[in-house]
Amino acid sequence: MHIDQAARIFRLLLVLIILALVIGCGEEGGDGDAAASEGGKSDTGSLVGTWRLSTINGDAPAEGVWLTWVFTNTRMTVTSEMDCVEVYTYSATASKVTATLTSRDGTECADEPGDIDEFPYELSGNTLTVDVSEDEDLETAVFVFTKA
């Protein structure tokens, strides 16, 4: 896997984390729980939690490649085998996450604070699928994460 492709995968995963946060966050209420409203909690579960990359285009990631997204109600943190930790704020609809990079730490980060990423997703139980096959900048098309 080339560094450019790994950076793109990392950005995509970060966006997915942001999407998960948006889905898990409610627009109403102040108790920190997800609200059952559009863009809030989905019928199949919440993005809030820890998600680990399980497949890329149906195959297990190459040896040494790993990616973890951690969603809270307001933020998504992305870590991987690369020297980079990115923190995003995010919002989500039922099918798309929009994430804005707020901070990063490391030598292999591709995005700059303020950069905005968007990606489509599907949440089904403990499985989060991100399909970026229509993104011209990415060679890899489908990422599947499993909730830890």
C-alpha cells in the first residue's frame, strides 16, 4: 500500500468516524443520549463507540495495517498504523457523514485543520460500511468496520 493511498484511507476512515458521531448524537435533549431524530440515532444502532477496520474491498487489511475510529456524541478520533492522530467534529444524515478536522498530531497526517471530508456510510448492527467507490481520488472502494 502506498503512503498516498494509506493517507486517503486514513482520511476516509476519519470521515466515517465523524459520521458515526453525527448519527449517535441527537439534536435535542441535554442528557448526552442520542435522540431518535433524523441525523440522530439510526434504527440499527449508534455510531458512538470504537470501530476497528475489518476489511478493505472484502479482504483483511495487509499485515501491519490497522485503523480505529472512536466516536463520541460530538467528535471522531482517528488512529492508525501511520504516525498521525486526527480529531474531527462531525455531522451526519442517514447516509452521509460530514467531518471537519479540528486538530492533528503526527508526521504522516495528510489533512490540515479546517479540511472537510464527506463520505457515504451504512450502519447495520455492529457493522459500519463505508463505500467510496464513486470517489475518483481513492483506489479502494469499500471499508468495513466492526464495533469493538
